[in-house]
Amino acid sequence: TRFSISHNIAHIRLLFRFYFTILKKRKTTNIACHCIETIFYIGILFACINNIKSFVTQTFRRIGEFMSINLKQIVALGILVSSTSVFASTHTANFSSVADTNANANSFSYSVDGINVNVSGWSDTFNNNSNSDTEIRTAALDKFGSSGWGVDNSDECSGSGGCSPQHSMDNIGSGGWVDYDMILVSFSEAVTLTGANFGWLYNTNSTEISVSAISGALASNLNGNTWQSVVNDAGNLWSDSSHVSNYYAGISAGQTASQYWLVGAYNSIFNTSFNGGSSNNDGMKLSSIDFKVTTDIPEPQTVFSLAIGLCILVLRKRKQLS
């Protein structure tokens, strides 16, 4: 079976003719000749089968050697392929350089790295029900100095507290009410929030925030809604709360991307996996927001990146084989 199929057949047929000639010269009977002929053809058949078997085995072995990529390489290739389709870039909208508004703005527009950002104030200050307002209304944005954005709702600034505490975005009530202030951060494209920085905190030892990603339809209908209905609405894409540590709160929204994000004082209504927060003691001013933008890479770049990755894997495999 070391020879090719044609060589095997040629050699066996030569042997067959040789023996057949001898048998003929010895005048062997036709039956004996046929038996010997059958045996030789069976030999030829087995030679062909062995050659085919050897050929198939060697072919699959070579394919296996070339294509044998270990699990780590497969994972690396998967990551490469997935990363070629999307590219995430991190940005920070820093509001510390924004001019003071002195509680005279309902919304403010800002641009960072070509992405338009709009912030507006909201709070549940209407439809008083047992000293607890339920309906959401617009609220004034407040920025004094470099501390960041606060929210002045109508209840706070009309009561004896004088927009306390310190014109911040808070969940601290006085005079029998507790209102939850939030800022709606709107982007010109879908983003994923990753963190928020605060320039001022009412309670530096224990402060929590609540965050929610909502749809455009829900964002346009906040007025007259309630925080509970916002959470229950199909337009609520993700919501949870987070601790503030060293004036920073990480936001673990996973892959959730939206153009509209609510960020504000802790409200247990928004909790999904978070626990341990408390209301009526949180006040803060939003100085910056961190977010990621996920955009598609143009098709030529995708193909080029994938080609480079495949070439690296092939060269690595060849080096291993050599």
C-alpha cells in the first residue's frame, strides 16, 4: 500500500499474468485458473481499498492539522469578529465650564466631541396626595459656580426652605412633602451611561442616585406622568440605583443604549438589583456625565480588520506546525 493505486494494480496484474502463464503451461484446469484469477482480483480490490483509506486518512489528517485551532484561538477570533462590527468610544460631558444659570433655565444644550447633549430638570411637584406629590412637572435647572447642575422644583422654592438644600437635585422634603428631583439628559444619538461625577453632595457619607434609560416616546411624555408609571412603562429600557463614592457613581447599564437618560436623587421605585439606599437625605449637583457611543465601522474597515485577524491566526498555526 505504499504505492499509488495504479502502481498496485500494475504490479498485481503482472503477477497475475505470470502465474496464469505458468498455470497454462502446466495445463491447470479452467476452474483452478478462475479461482486463481478471482483471488488476484480480490487482492487488487483490497489494494484499492487500502489506498483509498490511506488517502482519505491522510487528507483529513492534513485538514485537521491546518484547521486545528484551540479554544483560546476560537474565542479570540470570535472577539475579533464581533469587535469589527462595532466600536465603542468613551466621552465625558463636563458641565463645570458651563456659564451660571442662577435657576433661570429649564433646559440647557451642550456639545461634546460632536455629540449634542441637552439637560432639563424634572420633579414630581403636582397632584398632592397626602403630602406626597405624584405627577411630574418641569423644574428649573440651577448652576452656581463649578459645582454642577442642580434642580429647583416649585415646591422647594415656594416654601420656607428657599430652594434648599443649596439648590441641589435632591429627595429632601420640608413642610410635609418629599419631591424627587431628576435631570433628563438627552443625546443626539444612542449612548450608554457609565458614570456620573458630582461637584457637591449634601451627605458625603451616604448618597445614592437613581438612573433610568427611557425611550423617546416616554421622554416626550414626562409631563403629567409619575415616576412609578415611568418605571412600569414599556419605554423604560433599564433602571437601577447606585452608591456615590468620592463624588462619583458608577452606572452598570450593561449594553443598554438610549438617547434619553434620567439621572437624579435616589428613588427606590427605580431599583432593580440595588438595595440599601434611603430617601430624604440625598442632595447633589451633577458636574459631568460619562458615556459610551457605539457606532458601526464602515464596511471596508470591517473586512480589512477581519482579514488581518485571520492572517494572524494562519501564520501562528503555520509556525506551530513548523
